[in-house]
Amino acid sequence: MKAFINYINILGISLLFLSCTSRGKTIVVNFDNSEKKIWAIEEINAELPKDWTNYEFLTFDIYATSPQRFSLVLHDEAGKRRITVLPFQNAWVRASIPLVHFQKRNVIGHDMAAIGKTALPGMCINFTGSVGSIEHIDSISFEMNRPLNSPTLEIKNVRLTSQAQDSILSPIPLVNKFGQWLPGQKTGIIHSLEELKTCWDEDDANPITGNFAFSKYGGFLNKKVRSTGFFRTEKISNKWWLIDPEGYVFYSIGSTGINPGSEFARVEGREYIYEELPPLIKGTGRIPEKNSFYTWNLTRRYGSDDWMDQWIEKTVTRMDAWGFNTIANWSNETLCKSQRKAYVKNLRSWGFKAETMGMPDPYDSEYVSFVDSLAKIQCEPLKNDPYLIGYFVGNEPPWPGREIELTEVILNGNNTPLQTALKEHLKGGDTPERRKEFVYDTYTRFITIINSAIKKYDPNHLNLGLRFGGNPPDEIIKASAAIGFDVFSLNIYSYRINTKTLEKIDELTGLPIMIGEFHFGTPGKGLAPGLAQTVNQKERGVAYSYYVENAAAHPSVVGTHWFQWLDQPSTGRYDGENYNIGFLDVTDLPHYGLITEAIKTHEKIFGIHMGQLQPTDRQAITE
């Protein structure tokens, strides 16, 4: 009842506001039309000024038939100002876009995800480098790459406001009690627990499985070398391998985010869009609004008492059947410690500060002792665990490629040892090259401190690197060669890894390479396709096979880790992402099209990396 009253109040306020302000015309954008339509602002609303600097938000009502990402572009004589939008599907949403994101790049965030996007109540917006003045805006356009299924936008009531007016208008509710998106869905909706239990029974009775010659720790029984009791690396016949504790060669096939819950967030103020919210669930240790629909569905499947144990058993069974030998980043600690599968651990809290774009302050006299204490807490308890492959030091620092911006942030920020060191460095000359030199020297300094502390408290396990995003500068790659990394890791979201990037890492570091993240999704059921799109679930599997097999064919790649095990919530995680990127959906049912192809690939990984089999040349259909 409370949720309904909240909705009526919001709707009433919306209708009142509509009655007292001119909002201009409604525009419809059809993305199947290759001709890009640009609307003069007078066409959209005759009252819109060209100078937007006295306002804080661009506010409008929007209805999107697809959850696919699109660009919202402001035009003037100087060029374009662009953000990208992940809209809710088949729902009317009122959105207020902060105009600051058209004017300057965000520089606050400890990693690429934090610095690159933000969540609004009814959408997620991503920032771009296309920024500038908003003093002479003359037109607006909307653009979409690879549109699927004739997507359209309907946009009305466009205006400039001084305050945010975000709300979700209709239909209500958007999400059913099983966590599924409702608007516009004609198939696939679960209507009762009995119906869902029937689906679970079918899943249990008809598993899909492959044949994998895995050792106890997930190595390949086909080939054995010297064992040490822990994971290590070795180059054999000019090919890098991980070696498992028993000495079997190991190629890491993993998924991140293997958890008994998804990142269900930002409930407050949006309670009315849910048919029913998940209850407080015994064993999660979370407040009610943090308990996800996926967790709730697990308790429905396994009961409220030992659901966690049964989830672990089911998860390990699935990993065995599907050919996964690694529990990758950000996965459940109880699962990792179960001694059932090899796993990696992401280390945290090295002082990667949001206000300095993830750059810590290694010039602080207390930094060494600070890092030492953290390494002792995080690494020492795990030093004798044979199932631990190794540690990722961090994830996707946002400053590589933005070094000049970083130095400006430091110089304009608080008086810190980092700032003092930069000012001292620039006394020898303030040029872009010297600013970059300072950033790279600082990187070498802090990573050497961290890596030394990790090795001090755990000499047995691998240092798997920093998980750079995309294509880090050559100077960073080169600096990473001899500062304590055993593996060079990076996350690459594309349809295929650029072999030139791998060759460059080979040349500059000589280290084995691990891919820490990649994925493919398809739009629908309220979920966006993520960072690499395919047309359906089957093609997600085709894309997976092409990516993983061609990565495995490279002699230096020792593993690929998918992001992530579960679909994200349709209403968005903490930063608004709502991607169809899981092997499982919110109801704990597999995406069979993806999994079937993944199994076939996993059965071939040993032969491909050995050079005995060729990787597939079949690429996915993406549009």
C-alpha cells in the first residue's frame, strides 16, 4: 500500500507540473533509419535558450523500446557534446541529465567504472571525452550503434531545470516478485513459484555437460611437469602455462562474480516500481534492501536453512559440467574457501583514492607501513592455500591515458606529499612529457611497494597484475616488466583481442598474459547488452567461442575470465549497469545458448593452446 501511495504522490506532482509549464513537441527517433536526424532546439521546445550555462539539468520524459545504449549529443558550431544513455525498456521515465557532464570529463573515481558513469533513478549515463561549452547549443541528436529490432525513442517535455526531477512514471510495477522485468514482455515471465519450481526440476533433470580431462586443481591431465604444491608459471616450448600444485599444465577458464546474490541497489525512493521487495534472508548479513531477487530465488529453490551450502554444491557441479576451472574475481569467499575449485583473489584498499583518479600517495612517509599492514591482513592467512592461484593487485586504474588530467587534479587538490613531489618534479621543467614521467615514476614507486609487501607475507602465490583496462600506454606496460608481477593482466571488451596488443606486451614485459574481464550480451527483458553486443543468446555463445579460442591460440595468454556469472539486476546495480552478461539469469536458470557453445570451446582449450587445434573463425552476428 505504501508503494502505491508513493507512486500516486509522484504521479500527482508530475501532472501538476505538466499543467503549468510549456514543454514543446514530442519527437520520435527510429534508429533503423541510417539517416541521422538532428533537431534544432526550436523544433523541440521553442522556449529553450541557446545558452544553457544558467541551468543545472537537461530534463525530459523518455520512452525507449530497447534497453540498448544510445548517445545523446548536443551540437554547436564548435562540435559535439556527448553522453551515452542506458534507458529503461518500455517504460516512461523522467530524466534530469546533469549538464556538467556535457561540459567537462569526470575526474572523480578510483577505477574506470566509477569515473566513467553514474546512475539516475530511471537510467544509467556514461561519460565521454566529447565535452565543452554549452553557451551556444543549437541542436540535439540521438545516435545508436548496431540497433536491433527497430528500436525507437519517444521524447517529450524537453526543458532546462535548476533541480533534478527524475522519476519513473509508468507502467507500475516494473519488476515482478521473481526479479523479472515486466513491461513489454510477452514470453519468459514466471507467474508463480510452482511454475518456477517446474523449471528448476527440468534444469536438474537435464543438465548439459562436457568432457574435460581436469586434475584435482583444474589442470590438464594430458601434460605434467614439475610440481611445487602451489600454482606457478612456466614457459614450455615457447608457450606460457600456469602450472597447478600437482604439476599439471593449467589454462585458467573462469568467471567473475560467482555469488549467491546480485548487486541489488538504489532501492530507496524506487520502492514503488517493484511488485514485492526481497525480504531479509538468514545468512546474508545484509539489510533488507540489499538482499537481491537472485538470493530470494535461491531460498525458494533450496529452502531457508541450508540454501548457501546447496548453492555452493550446485555451483561447483555447474562449473564441473561446463568446464570452468577457476573462480575469478569478486566471487563469494565461502565458495573460494571451500577447497573445491582454484580461485583468484582481488586485493583492496591500497589507497587508490577517488579524488586523485585512483592514484595513491606513495610519497607519504606512512605509505610503506600502511601497505605492509594491509598485505599482512589480506595475504598472510592465504599463503598455504594450494587452491589459490594468486592475487590481482587492483582493477582498471582510470588514469592511464589521462596523465595530464591527473597532474592537474593533484596540483589543484589538497596539500599532500603527492602534490609536493609533483611540484618539486616540475621545477625541472613543466612539459606534458615531464608530467607523464612523474605519473609513470609514481606508478613504479607505489606498485613496487605493494608487490614487495605481498611477496613478504605470501611468497607462495602468483602476483597476477593490476588488470589494466583496454589498451594501457607503452610506458606503463614497459614499467610493469620488473616490478614484481608474475603475470600481466588486462581487461579487454571487444569481439577479439588485438594480437598487436598481445605482441606489444610480449615484447615490453616478457610476461604471461591473463584477460581479467570480457563479455557479450543481448538486449531484451529489461537488460542491456553490456559492452559487446550480439543478436541473441546463441550468438553470445558464438562470440564467446571466437574470443576465448583465439585468445588461447596466443602462446602468452594463460587465461580468460568472463564478467560475470549472473545477469545484473534489470533496475541496475550501484552505478546503473543492468547488463545481460550472465551464464545464469535472475531465476537461477542457465542461458543455454551461451553455455552450450562455451562447453564446446572448453573441451578444445588444451589442444588450441598446445597448437594442435585451430581456433574457430566463426564470428557472432552483432546487428
